[in-house]
Amino acid sequence: MKELRHMLRQDIEKVLIRHPSVRDLCVMAYPGKARKNQYWAFIVLTKSNPAAIYDFHMHCAKCFAGAAVDVRVIITNALPKEPSGAVSRRELATLCGARTA
């Protein structure tokens, strides 16, 4: 596996999408302290029961153990979409701002 000390948004997406319960996801980077990016990972699971959510969180803990990266996972029912069908990163950025305030 790639060295995890300096992960990019795409690297985080590749790690998260490996879990079989992930149906859709979007990772957003935002500036953090000490020049390190922090990330919000918005995840839509195929099953949203407590066991599936716990299993997904254990997957994250295992994959990001020892990584110098701050990933905040938000499990949601759906990702906001643009009329074209693409994920609305603008709307997700608004959510990030609301959660950090």
C-alpha cells in the first residue's frame, strides 16, 4: 500500500471505496493547521444499520492507522447532485463550513 503519511484526496477516496458497503463518496480537502490539509469524507453506504456503520468505521481506523492525516467521516443518505448528475462540491463545502463553525 502507498505510504500514508502524505495522503491526497484521491488516495483517501481509493482507500474508502474499497469497503464493500460504500455506494458513493466524496472527499473534500480544506486547509488545516500547520500547513496540513484536513479532509471531510461524505459517505453513502449500501446499508445504514449500526453493524454496517461500525464495520465501516473499523475499516477507516485500520486503513488510516499511523497516517498523519485528519479525515472526518460523515455518513449520509445521499450526496447533493448538480443537474448534470455530478456531486455538488459547492454544497458539500457549505456543509463543511457549517460543521467547522
